[in-house]
Amino acid sequence: MKALSECFSCVLAQAWRNLYEWDGNENQKFEAMIKSVKNLGNAHYGMKPIELSKLANDAIKEFTGIEDFYALRKKRLNDSALGIVSDVIELARRSSNPLKTLAISAILGNHLDFGVKNVELDQRFVDLVKFSTLSIDDFSLFMNKLLNAKILLYVLDNTGEVVFDKAFIDKIESDFNVKVKVAVRSAPIINDVTESDALYVGFNKNDIIESGTTMAGMSLNVASKEFISIWNRADLIISKGQGNFEGLEEVHDERLFFLLEAKCPVVAKMLKVKVGGTVLKNWK
């Protein structure tokens, strides 16, 4: 997915939200934003939005010397999600289609993105899951492919959200003869999931792979050898979140499903949904 001119305002807002977490003074923050803007001068038409984001955010990291601005907030968000996930699981258990309800909860969890907005998580999330429907609904096709899958690669996105991903994954592994491998970011970026975040919410270390990306999204251009190995062997691939969609949208692969909330006008227009629309979509 190519970045458009309007993507610049979004990535600069991301850079500023990093500084919101920092105790530097206003003069230092001003200088940091100048560095971020200058670094965006290295952009060229044809780059992905997640590549623009990396330029803006890397400049802030270099200026401040801080690798993970969101460490404490990521933990709080995971803790909040862990506090209500049992209610979501119970809601799914009582629904007519438990697996689809858990898929919807994972997709709605994609709203928990500090790169787009400051967000909170509370009991209202459970009600949102209860009454939500998908704007694009390829769940039946997903189920058809899941029935014959042995290996599923799940590319994770944000903290908080990852708790509902795990509930969805646990249900898949309990109901189907499939092994799930989860891919994480290879360095902290905004509130995206790293290995330590995945371990914190209960994933087994043996099921976690480093994706190779240090951007707020996945691209095969930067994938690790381990990621490519699992990608090639997987029967089914889930790309979770908008950033991963931005990086993998151009990949034509019938195994690939996108689960996300369309959080910006550019992505919403591409998917032909409203901003905020929830999507479970095969690559076609």
C-alpha cells in the first residue's frame, strides 16, 4: 500500500505522541519534532505508510535515546485487557458462533492503537463485542480454509489487542488440529507487540517468532529467515491490524486473511468501508 500525502500528518502525530510520554522540556520536544520532520525529507513517493512512520519515529528515538516510550502504558493496557478477557470468552461461549465472536473481539481490539489515538479499555468493550457486526465478512471462507490447515501464522499487532488475539487463537487450537505460530515486532515501536509483551499475556516462547520488522507493520522485504520459513510452510496466514495490512496488502496469496479496524480515511477508502469499519477479509 502506497502512502498518500495525507499520511504525513498521521505519522507526525505519532511522533508527537512519543514525546507526550517523555519528560523533556518544551524546547527539547520542539527540537525533536524538527528532527522528525527533517528525517521525513528522506521519504519518496511509493513508500508504505509504515515506512514513513519509521522515519518519523526513529528520529524521535535517536534524539531522546529512548527505545520504548510506551513500556508502562503497554503493560497497563495488557493488564486492562486481561481483566476483562474472561467476560469476552464467556460472551463468546454463550453466542451462536463462539469462534466468530472471538474473532470480532480480536478485530475490535485493533482499536487499541496509540499510533492513531490515545485509548482506554474497560467493561464497555464487552458490550461492543456483543453488538458488533463485520463490515467485510469473509468468515465462512476463513472457516473453510481453517478446516484443512495444519500450520497457521498469526502476525500480531498491538498490545491490549493481543490478549483478545490469544483468546481467539486458544479457541482455534482447541477446536481444530492446527498449530499457531505468532509473529512479533523485532524492536519496540509505538505500542506494538514484542516478544516480551507476548510472553506477558501468556504465549509460549516456542510459539513466538521474530518477524524481522522494526516498523509499525509487517513487510516481506524486511522479514527474518524464521518468518519466511513459517510463511512458506503455513496453510493459513492472519495479518492482524492496519499496519500489517499496509505492509502486506500487495501480497497476493489465497492463504492470507486481514483482520483489522479501518482507522484512517485512506485505508477505509481502499477497503470501501467507513472509518471504524471492522474487517475480516481474504486478500482477494
